[in-house]
Amino acid sequence: MKLFNTLTRRKEEFVPLEEGKVRMYVCGPTVYNLIHIGNARPMIIFDTVRRYMEYKGYEVNYVSNFTDVDDKIIKKAIEEGVSAQEISERYIAECKKDMDGMNGKPATTNPQATQEINGMISMIQTLVDKGYAYPAADGTVYFRVKKFKEYGKLSHKNLDDLQSGFRSLQVSGEDQKEDPLDFVLWKPKKEGEPFWESPWSDGRPGWHIECSVMAKKYLGDEIDIHAGGEDLIFPHHENEIAQSECCNDKIFAKYWMHNAFLNIDNRKMSKSLGNFRTVREISEQYDLQGEDECIFHQISKLVSCNKANEMFQPYPLASQNSL
């Protein structure tokens, strides 16, 4: 069996780290609203990969997280006058309901970022102790990008080009960085935000550290497959590699898999553009576990997993057996 590996940009024979077992991590959603069908695409694609691995006889430990602390969650909570926890718990339940409605197989583990804060503080402290991270005067902790010599190996980006691009993107507060490329591991709290105590400030983790910690806890220092949408290749997955490999002194993931965007009117489907349809809306029009389930075959075709972005067209395919 061969997989297309984003890291090497070629198809490679799949050889697991441990015979007969697969450790697989898939980046899950940030839970502040109902998931749209663009969000559902990686869920379906990598659930299919997982099922095929199991069909081939592998024991798959499949971990997919929920990001349940984020600026968008906090903004939604403020708008509704409720806690961020209430928002995240509501939409975690709704996401699971939608996945079940699409006949998605539950993950082995669905860790939540807010339940893994101690592990994040521990990993950040290790990075600080090893010289890969540093605290600023205001309690923000940054990762030293240039200290990790392999930074850019997943996205195939050149550090000099990135440096040039960042010169024009300085924002308030970033003058405390040693280098414009350095990214946040921990951020101090703002008024009205949820926070946790840490050695550097009362605050919360940066987004990138969350997946490094959850992958390590539930799968180990080294994993077979890390997957997600192609929009995560840079900077999220690139930063995960930097954090994890500097902390653990091991190769983080052997194979990286990414699905292409789902497009509407030749633009990426996203909540910010307003050009999305939720899974819930589609489920009200089609029987997703019956004859009309082929509507989702359009967004889950493995043949396009690493190829050009696909257009979504809301009508059934001609074949009922397209996947």
C-alpha cells in the first residue's frame, strides 16, 4: 500500500513504526459553530483511510482533537453572554451528532485542548529549558524558529523568503520577539478570557502547541500518520514538527497526508467568506445514510486527496457506488 507523503512530495510504501499497528492523528475542528461540509471533508477522508487500514488488518489508534479554547470561541461566548466552555461543549456535541449522521466512525480518542493544559505547560517548559523557546516581558512565550534547522521541511518554504515576507507584517507587541518568524507557545490573558496559571503568566496556550501535546500523550513521541486539510501545512503542521521534534528529539510523524480544499464558485469554502453550507443543512435535504449518501462521496473521494481542489455541487452523483 502506498501513500502520498506531503513531506517528501511522493508516493511511498506504507511501513508502520510497529508491525500491525498504526498511530494516526487528524487535526479536528475549532468548535464555535456547526461544521460545514468543508470541515467534514477531512473527517470523511481520513475516516476512510482509517477504515481501509483496519480492513487491511491493522490495529489503528485514531486520535482527532477538538480545539475548545480559541479567539473565535471566546468571541461567540461574549456575543451570547455565556462562557466559552458552554459554547465549546455545545458544538462538540453538535459535531459528534453530524459525524454520526454521516456514518463516521468515532475516533479512538477525541482529546480536548482545555483538558491537556498541564501537558502543554510541561512541553513549553522543556522547550524553554533546551533553549528553543523564551519568555517575553509580558508573559508571552515564543518559539525560536531559526534554532530548528529543519524548519520549512514540510511546507518546503525557504526561511529567507519567509523572513522577507514577515518584515511588512509587524503588529503591536511583536517588537518583543527576537525574530519576526518566532511564533507563540503561550499568551497572557486578556480581560474576560478563560485562563490558566503558568510559570510565565496567567493565560492560555497558542494553537500550535495543542496538537503536539495531544499527539504525544495519546500516540507517543513518534507517530505513523499525521493528517488534516492542506491549509494546515503552514504554519500549523510546520510548527507542530518544530515543537515536537525539538522537545522529543525524535522524528514526529513518518507520513503526512493532506486533503485539498472544497470550493464554492472557485473560492475556498469557509465561514469567513460566508460561502458555506453546513452538514446539518445538507442532512435536511438528503438522507446521508441512505440512497443520497453519495452527496458526500463528492467531498471524500480519496483519488483527489492530494490533488486539485474540488467543486461542490449539491446533487447526487450518477453512481451510487462511487466510493
